[in-house]
Amino acid sequence: MSGEFPGALMFKPRFQLTVLVAFACALLARPAAAESQVRIVRLSDVQGGVQIDKHAGLGYENAFANLPIIQGTRLHTKENGRAEVEFEDGSTLRLTPNTTIEFSQLGTNEGGQHLSTVGLVTGRVYVNWLGKTGDEFDLNFSREKIALSHAAHFRVAASFRVAEIVSFKNDLEVAGPSETVEVEKKKAVTFDLSDDDKSIVAKNFSADAYDEWDRQAVEYHDQNAKNNSTPVGYGASDLSYYGSYSNLPGYGAMWQPYFASAGWNPYMDGAWAWYPGVGYTWASAYPWGWTPYYYGSWTYVPSYGWGWQPGSGSVWRPGLHYQGAAPNFQPPVMPVNTMSTVIVGKGGTASAKAPAARTLVSRGSAGLGVPRGAYGGLRHLNSEVARSRTGSVYLSAAPQFSPSSASKASFGSAPTVGRSGPVGSAPSGHAPAASGGRK
């Protein structure tokens, strides 16, 4: 499906900074002519303490959402940490606390199919593999391997002594050193890793405390990505939830985040993150801040503000991409002579603090501080903020994927005007109680 939108730009760009580097090709040498390492996937959500080792020889660093993940990357969640990784087609992998994984392969074969291999070192992960394009996904743990070429939804928990696989959707095959075990839908298999990986098949399984979190995350993506019109899959659900398209005369369709003020620009909040072989790339702080920064281009339109046009390209590009500029706009300057992460504005590491009793949503925040799915559809809330005399409203704090809607939330005008920072509304990293199993 083409991502081209009607209405070409009617002016020449005043300025555009584009790093046209073959990003991933420079990351690692190609192991064989049939496969190339040109894959970049997204660290799409971070809650609490999460660390990333970018395969740069720097060890673990504090992680935050929208960091690129390359082959060789390791992720580790601390006791209060959770994370989500999103693949190109919208498939997702979620990490619960005290989990470590490694992306040992992110490649492409001669036929263009994506090849992904993830190793679960320890902990618990949920995988929702959409299987849309014939891509292949392997999950390795202990001496076992789950190889997918079809849609599947499952969780795996592994320690040094035992591993358990639960299939929520479709059957799975787990290949071990001595046998291949089938895990039927709605069934569980346990492996005794201290006794030659012997397997025990259970007729059913017990609900895990994080099953509900995973279920809500899957529903969030399914609901918000179903009308995706961009040429790429990952990031589509966040674009739908946190903003909307408008058709502007002379420009065509442009996407803009909710709660964007006249003084807002897309490079106010984020960080410069260093990667081996390429140097620095921009990582946006906004919860929707993936697709608009690596595909298409931002454009400034007088009397409208900044908007994003997807274009028709599907090649991931680092750097800054924009056309036109607001008065007094200053793009963030790429660091030199360092490999440290450089924070800009409100970018950087997610807060591990407990949520406040109320959340402040202001014009100019562009959704920063609003948890995914916490207030139903945001269009109504965007209108409330726009009509507010102060330009801000207070909401009762809600965790990710709260069933309450914005129209039913407790609105209240805030005492400050303008681009006020959101009160800490990030979840603390602890999952809700289990709801008694999957639907």
C-alpha cells in the first residue's frame, strides 16, 4: 500500500538537515551475501528501570522510549521495570521486571523477509507475532528454540532451573536438544532445565500477574493500528492514539499531535543517542515519536504549526528531517567529541517515581506524560485543553490502558498557562492484578 498523500508541497525547503547514511550497514559487517544486517527495531515503551547495551562497548546505559535497537543489543529490566519492543510490521515483544534479552539477529534474506532471533537470558517475555509478511522470528532460551513463520501469541518464563511456555494463540513447536514438543493453544509446557530439559505438558495454565498488562497492550495496538495509512507498521498505533491528520490546502494530508501549541516544535524534547558505526541519532521523547522522525518529513505551515507528512518511503533514516521553519526555530545541535547520551528539553530516561494523584495536560505538551490508552480517545481531551482558559487541565491519574475515557475523566482547569510540564503520570512499573486468565 502506498503512503503517498495528495497535495505536494508548494514551496522550496528553506532548510533540511538529513543524515543519508546507510545506518545499519555500517553497524556490523555482513556475515553472508544471502543475508544483510540492515534492520532497526523500536524500543517502543519504557516504564521504570530499564537498561540498554547498544553493542557499542559502553556496557549498560539507562534506556528510554524510541531508542533504536540494532543487532547485538541487550535489554535488561530492573525490579520495577517493564519494556516493549516493536518490530517493523507492528509485532511486539514485552519484558516484565528482572528480564534480560539479547537481539542476536536482525537481518533480511534474499527474498526480503525479515529474520529476527532473540535470546531470553532470564526472566519473562510476551511475544505477539503478527506473521503478516512471511517474516521469521526465533526465540531461544536455555537449549530450547521457538521458531515462527506464522502468527502466534505466547509467553515464556525462564530461570536457570525451569522454563514455562504458554500459548495464547495458535500452536507452537519448541525444539530442544532431544525432542520437539508441541504447545497447543491455551496450553502450557514446563521444561526442567536441571534434568536434561525434560518436558511436562499441562492441560491448562495459571494466569500470570502480567497477563492482563500484555492483553491490554495487544488490544491497544490492534485497535489503534487498524486504519494505518503509512508505508510502515511500527509506530502506527501511537500515531493514531496521540494525534490526527488534517488536509491542508496546498500541502495535503498532515499529521499533528494533540496538545501542540503555536510555539511547539517537534525537536523540543528528546535526546541524542550514540550508536557504533554512525555516531549520533535523534531519539524523540514523545510517546508517538518514532515514525515521524525516521520516515517522511516535518513541515512548518503558518497559522497551523508543525505537521508531519509520511511520504512514500519505507527506508529508516536517522538525523533531522524538516522543511520550512517557524520564526526563531533552532534545531538541536548534534554533539561532538563524546559518546554520552545528550538530553534536550524533557527528553531522556523515564521516571521510576510513583504516579502523582493528578496529571496535568497542557497546550504545548504534545502528549508528553500522557500514558498510552490511559484516557480513552484523546480527541475530546484535546478539545477540552484548547477551550480551557488556562490552556491546561488536570486529570485524575490513570495507568496505561485504563478503561476510563477522557469524556468521563475528572477535568479541572489548571492554574498555569502554556507549556507546563506534565505531573509525573508514568506507571511505577508494577503490573495490575491478574484478571483470571486470557479471553
